[in-house]
Amino acid sequence: MSEASTPNTPEEKPASAAVNSTATPPAKTPGKGGGTGLAAFALLVGLAGAGAGGWSLWQLQQIQGREQQQSADLQRTRDDSAKKVDELAQRLDSRLSALPSAAELDERRRLLANVQSDQQRMSQRLESVLDGTRQDWRLDEAEHLLRLATLRLSALQDVTSAEALVQTADEILRDQDDPAAFGAREQLSRSLEALRTTERPDRVGLFLQLGALREQAATLNPLAPSLDGQGDVLSELAAENDGSAWWSDWLKDLSQYFRIEFDADRNVRPLLSGQSLSQVRLSLSLALEQAQWAALHGQAGVYRQSLKQAEDILDAHFNLDNPDSRALRQRFSELADARVEVKVPDLSESLDALQAYLQRKHAQRRQGAAAAGEAQ
């Protein structure tokens, strides 16, 4: 191909063509505008892809940074754990080195077994001693109750209290459950039956009755003597007049204070003054109080003597025509026949049997303690 036929480039266009193009602009074709829009869209897509790629690259860098940080943290944690494991291993080694050996452990185990056996043996001995002490206390209590029952019978003749005390002592021996106590319990049963069949007077009721009589005696008043005016001189002189004169009235009034009797068949007691009456009442109250004491303590002689003394005081200083004095005198006579003394049984044999049982019990316990000491 020759140079004449070489196509013309835009730069090599002739001047005429250039003049023509400037003079008349060419008309726009529809195909050229669509290519421009497509190029702009392709540019946008390229820009979006570039942005997405940049964002993905940034995210990737962030993830890599976090992974590196986590790796560094994990490494530090591993290092710390390794250090702690090393410290624990050193501590464990030091503790293991401080532990005794197998021979020392066996020796300590043997010593512990010996200590436990000794402790068990001491506990058994302590329990036996305490048990024996409780039994001794209970037996001593039974002896004390029996002594108290004997004292109540001898001093107060209190059969009810003595029976309760002996019953309690028998219950203590029953709780011991000892065949050796059979003899003592047998004697206590005899004493109990003797107490149950003993007569029991109502001393408290008699004491209260005498107290009520004391209150009545404290309010007892003497009765003024009254004489029937039959045959006396003043009455005869007053009867001679017709009653119209002053002399007759005067004699009648005077006859109430002065009487002359030549054939009197009974003694006329003078009226007691205030002080004398108080002394008589006090004497009567003391006699009744002494009778109360004698009734409560079972002293029959003192009781009857006191009531006789009260009757004598009443007869000597009070007029029996008074209904109160007469009723009080009758009650003294009735109460004088009351029984205040009883024949109480003797508890000395029961006390002796219980003391003999206690002596045998103590001797057996001392022998057992001595045998245990020799065995050890």
C-alpha cells in the first residue's frame, strides 16, 4: 500500500474539512449519547467496587489487629498460668518435703491408738465412779428419810408424814434393783404396814376446836347474881306498907342492892372488876393454849391437866347460870375425853437393816476399786 492511500488521521484532515466542520456543526446522533451514560454507569460501578474493596481491606486489617491482640493476651495468660503452676509446684514440693515419712506416720498412728484406748478406759472408769456416786447419794438419801421418819414419830407422833417418808425410802431401794437390798426392803415393808394400821387421831381438828374455844373464852362475861326476894327483911318491911308512902318506895329500891338472907343455900360470888376480869380471861386462854400444844404433840397428860385447869378457872370465877359459861364448861368436859396420844411403831429395826445394807455396799465398792487398781 502506498503513502497516497494511507487513511487520514484526525490530525491530518485537510483544512477545508476543518473549515467546513467549524462552519456547520454536525447533527447529534442517538448512538453517541447512550455510550456516554454507559460509561458513567461503569465509572460508578468501578468507584463502588473500589470503595467496597477499600472497606473490606480496612475490616481485614481491624480483624488482624484484634487477632494479634488476643494472641498477645493469650500468651500473657499462658505465661501467668505457667508461673502460677510453677509456684504451686514449689509449694507442694515444700509441703511434701515437710510431711513425715512412712515410718513416722506408723509411729504416730500407733501412739494415737494408745491414746484413744487410754481415753476410753478412763471414760469407763469415770462413768463407773459417777454411777457409784449417784447410787451412794440415793442410798444416803434413803437413810436420811428413814431417820427423819423416826424423828417425826418420836417428837410429833406424825404417822402420816412418817408413812410418806418410809414409802419414799422403799422406792429408792426398789430403784437400785439390787438383790442384796431384799432384807432392808422386807423390814421397811413391815414398818410401812405397821404405820398404815396405826390409829391416827385428828389432832389438827382438835387444835382448831380449842382455838375456837379460846376465842369464846376471851369474850366471856360474868353474870350478875340475882336473888329471889322471898323471906328477906327489907322486902317484908316494904310489904307491910300499902305503897303510898315514900318509905315503901325507898325500901323497895334499897332491897335491890342490899339483901339479908339467913337461910342461903348457895354462895354468891362478887362481880369481877375490869382488871381482875382481864387476868381471869388471860389465865383461861393460857390454859387452853397449853391444851392446844399438848394435843398437837400427843401429850395426853398435859392435855387433860390443861383442860382441868380451864374448868377450875371457869368454875371459880364465872357463874354457871350464864348460858355461855355453862356451854363452855360442857365443851371442856367433852374434849377432855378425846384421844390425843397414839402408840407409834418402832422404826429402829428398819434403820438398822438399811445401815447394814449400806455398809455391805460400800465394802463391795472399795474391794472393786482396789482390784481395779491392782489390775492396772
